[in-house]
Amino acid sequence: MTAPDTATLHDIARRVPKVLLHEHLDGGLRVATLRELALAHGLALPAADEAGLAAWFDANAHAGSLEKYLEGFALTVAAMATPDAMRRVTREAADDAADDGVVLAEFRIASLLFEPHGTPGDVAVEAMLQGLADSRLPLHTHSGLIVCAMRHEDEASTRRAAELALRWMGRGVVGFDLAGAEAGHPPGKHARTLALVREAGLAMTLHAGEADSAERVLEAGRLGARRIGHGVRLVDALTGAAPAALLDEARALGLHLEVCPTSNVHTGAAASIATHPITALWRAGVSLSYHTDNRLMSRVSPSSEAAALLRETPLGRDDLLAMARQGAAASFLPEAARQRALALIDAAA
């Protein structure tokens, strides 16, 4: 049988219903919106026009350097640091996801990053929730917000982020996350913050097992995480580099991995899509789904991620649908929202 051509693969990928659980709002601005907001705020840009700006992000993504990959976040945070800009960026992110076949989405941001720019965390959260409410993936029924803390900061800072998330729990904030540089900053460093969130009943997804070992995935699960951002180093449990018991424990904890294949390649966590751990982990029965992480920084979309998996791995359309089902089941949105998404996925099977 002849392999599908690129156009056919993209058409298949576009039509597959998708669940988006791992996308950073400050990593997913439209290029045109970033340029417009930056110019309005008097920010220096690394390129004069949209094409040049897109090329700058593309070059950084392929530089083989995590530092270069992360360089754009200072610009995006500054550009979207007003409430009006946050509402716009969030609404556009959700609209873009809807246009790309996403049926359920959770977006995340470290809201306290806007404080140095003059916007308090509560004002930021309110603005972004309004953006989701105004979008084609409406708040509560189709979308929600995850508040991130930055793991390299001290526990007093992560506690402030947790308290912010808890103030908005039940009003559109559906989860809490530890993001940022992983190596040297294990989740246990913030155990008291995580206990506060866990005891309040707010769901947690923690970045783990991307730039650190498989053991960090289990550490996050033991601290109360229901989902893991990335988690790809769990593959070491399949090759003998880490005890196989880790994989058994991950299953016993019911952990779901939010895997971001292209981003993992760009940050050096995987050598290529073809050799990415997602295939081995999926074949081993690990619950997981695929995501964009940072659409702007990695120059991707949900459909382009799906197409890359179809083109470069043994995974097929049925695998992508099964991943979407698992992603919907693992969502932090209300039960009615999860069931609605599952029905749409099943209808496409």
C-alpha cells in the first residue's frame, strides 16, 4: 500500500478530534498579535515584520539550545502583560484550537509573571478567564485555565501562586502546575505548597521527567499530581536505565502523561519525532496524549503534531483517537465537559 502523501496526512490530522491539555499561553501567541502588542507597548522586536519574527522563533526552536528556545518568553510576557492583551491572547488561543479540531482545551500560565509589569495575579487570571469565556471553546463547557508556579523560585513564591489558583478554583481555574527549569528543582522542594493544593481539592499537573529522571515522574505522582507535563524520561523504565517498578507505579498511580513531541525535540529531550519516547510508552500501555506545549516557540499546531506522529512514527489514526479519549478522560474540566468531548471523539471513530 502506498503511504499517504503530505497533504493527505495533514487532512487526516486536521479531521481527528483533539484534546489539548498542555499549552502555555505565553508560548502560543499569533505572530501578528505579538508584533502588534509589542509595537503598541514600545517593545523592541528581533525582526521588523511578521515573516522575520516567525523566522526568528523558528531559528531559536532549531538552535539545539534550551536557552535559545526560552529566549522569546521575556518578549511574549511583556507584550501580553495588560488585561486587554491577556483577554485577546487567550481568546485567540482558544479560537485557534477550535479551528484546528480541538474539542476540549486547558491552557496554562504563570500568572504572577505579570506582576513586575504592573498587573496583579488576580487581575491577570480574571482577564484570561474572560478571554476563554468569549472564545469558541467556552469556559467551563469546553475550556479551563491552569495556574503555574515557577519551580526555581522559593516555596513562599510557589505558595502565593497556589493561593491565587485556589481563589479562582471553581470559577474557571481547573488545576495547578509547577513549570520552569526542572533540573535541580525537584517537585519535593515545594511539598508544602503541593499539599496545600491537594488538600483543597484542586487538581494538579506537574512538569516532570523532561529534563530530569524517570524518578521525578513518580515523585510528582506521590505528591498528588494526576497528570505529568512531558514525563518522557519514564521511557528509561523500559530500557533498564531505571527500575521497571517505576512503570508499574506510574500505572498504579493512574498518571497521565501530557507529551509534547516537537517541543521535546526542540529542547533536547528527544532526538527526533521518529525516535521520540511517545511510541514506546504508548506501546507499553502508559496513559498519555499529545500536545503543543508552545505553539509560537515551536511553530506548531495540534494538527501539525498529529501529522508528524502519523508521518514519522508507527502510530496511526486509531492511536491518535485513543490518545484523545485518554486525554479527555484525564481532563480537569467538569464531568459534563469530558463526556461531551468523548462523544465527539467516539463519533469520529
